[in-house]
Amino acid sequence: MPSTPSDSDLCEIRRREGRLDEAAAHGRRAVALDPGDAACWYNLGVVLYDRLEVAASISCERRAVRLRPDWPGPHFELAEGLLLSGQWGEGWREYEWRWRLRGVPPLVPPSLLTRGGSSAPRPWDGRPLPEGILLLVADQGFGDTIQFARYLPMAAALCPALVVACSPEILPVIRALPGGHRIVTDWEEAPPFDAYAALSGLPGLFGTGIDTVPPPLPGLRAEPERVQRWAERLDGLLPRGYRRVGLVWAGRPTHGNDRNRSLPLAQLAPFFALEKTALVSLQKGPAQAEAARYYGAAPLVDLGPELESFADTMAVLGQLDHVVCVDTAVAHLAGAMGRPTAVLLPHAPDWRWLLGRGGTPWYPTVTLHRQPAPGQWDEAIRGAVAAVAGGRLRASGRPTRR
């Protein structure tokens, strides 16, 4: 006969089902019954983060860390709580435990660390490397790479011989940055190097605080020829004199938090009624099909099938007056390009968006619109509509405030 799930197991099961009140009740019962079990405290900490009880979540993960100091899971969850609550000093240190999580591959293939020579490459500690070669690896998702690419000039100042390893998909963004860094998209292309680091580890290496976040991607611009082509395309598709608003309503379905961060296009209906407004869908993936079922007063143009790469997306973003999107790569790209952007956030957001803020130190032109409770988008959408409607077009096509 199958065994009955424990309260700790039920805590995680109910959390994944989105039944957070039940999950928390099971979690609290579990730690009361067995306060010496680190897994009970860990699971309770995770569900408390989802309930945005961040201080309590941090306390639970600290308890789990004390009980099992070598277990990566509680360290990583502790990092997320610390970073979300603005405790970045300790948060960056705990964030390094992500490399020990189950299923996380090594930053660099072991074969590259042992090939030739008597001196093996070493993890970079942030100190100057004037004579050596530094390999920086874009180790996380597209949005993370865009967010942390701002540290490339700082790293290059310490190590002029800089090589960036990234996926082919994000190559157009890295290539568009000033600096002329060497870029590889295949491990076999990587030259011998003396030190290496994760792009996502640079905020910690440089001791970034909320008040010392570097400006985003200086000089990031789309290719002029591509800009001209998309400008002509949009001028032919959209009514003259209309406000142009880009929409992205869903992220990748494979993302671990996608059910919380994504929403149906139909839920953005308040945008459909905006006067003198044309909507431009930048949506990719399965959710792109929803654009074919759009019905609203504002005209909508679906560019998803035509956006072949981030190079196209950058060119289109430059033609828009505002972008409205969920927490996905386009939010980072639009913010990095200085485009006015309204980001819709779930109740328990990713750590980078911090708590209770209407803006973000990572992107000065981004406004944040948060769910007041899990699954409740209406208030966040109303705030984003107000942000879009509060801009007016100048002769340059760029928005300004009334």
C-alpha cells in the first residue's frame, strides 16, 4: 500500500497546486511535530516566500541551514529571500550555493579546465587580471544575461582580454554592446583562459548594493539597417499618430514559475479600449496563437511570427512608445534600451524586483505593477494602463510625462 504523505510533503504538494493557505498549515504542523528536520523548515520557508511572508521565510531557511549546513537548497532559498528584501551583501554570498543544487551543470565543462598547460584556469575573484584572459559565461536565462551584461565594462577594466561565452540566441544583444568583446557560442571556440566567472556572479564580486547598481547596457542599439526596415514596416501597418504599445503576456511555459508570471491576452482587455492606441504583439511561443483571437477597439498587429531573433526585437522596441510585459526577457531588453516599460509582476516576484517598489534600480525607465494577492492581476493591469495612458507623444515619437 502507498504510504501516506507527511505534512512536509503535503506542504510542497499544496504549494505547487497554488493552495498556499493549506500548504502553510501543513508546513507549520510539520515543523511543530519534528523541529529537528531541516526539510520541514525548508519546505515551510518556500511556501512562506510564495505568500510574501519574506521575513518568516528567511527565518525558516536559516533554521534549515543550521540543521543541515551542507544542504544547498535552504542556502539558495535563503539567498532569494535576502535579495528580495534588499539584504544584498549576505544575499550574494548565499546565491553562490546555486552551483551545488541538484541538476545544475558546472559553469565550464571540466575538459576546458584540464586542457594543456600546468596552470589550470581558476574561478575569478574580481581582482585585476591585466595579462591573462578572463572567460565570462552567460550562465542563466536570456533576461538574466541582459540584466548582468552591464558588468562587462567593469570586468573589462580589470581584464582587457575578455571573452564572453553565451548562447546563439542572446548573441545579437552582446554583439550590440560597445567594447568589441570576443564572443563564443560554442565551447570548442573558447580560447585558453586563465580565469572564469559567471555573469550572474558579477554583482556579488563587485559588491553591488541597491544604491550602487551600474546603469544598464550603455550604448545598446539595434542595427541601423534593421531599424530602418522595421520602421518602414510598422509605418505601413499602424495608423499615423497613434500611440504604439508593445505587449508580451506570457513567458516560456517551461519556466518554473510560469503559471504565476504569465496570463492570457484577454486579461489585458483594459488596453484594448485605449483611444488612439495601436497594440503590437511581441509574443513568441505557444501563447502567440492568442493574438489571432484578439477582439478590441485598438488595432493589434502580431509581429511574433516575424521576430526571428533578439536583433529584430531590439529594432522593433525602438519604434514603440511603451512596452507592457510580464516578467520575461523582453522586460529586461526594453528596460536596458531605455524604453518606457510597464512590467506586470506576480504577488511573489523574482528577487531582482525587490519589495513594494514602483520602480527598479536595475532599469530607470521601468515601472513595476504588482499583484496584491496571488492570481489577482486586475490592480496591476490598471496601474500599467495608467502608466501607458499618462504618456503623450512628442514629435520625436518618444513619450514624455504630462
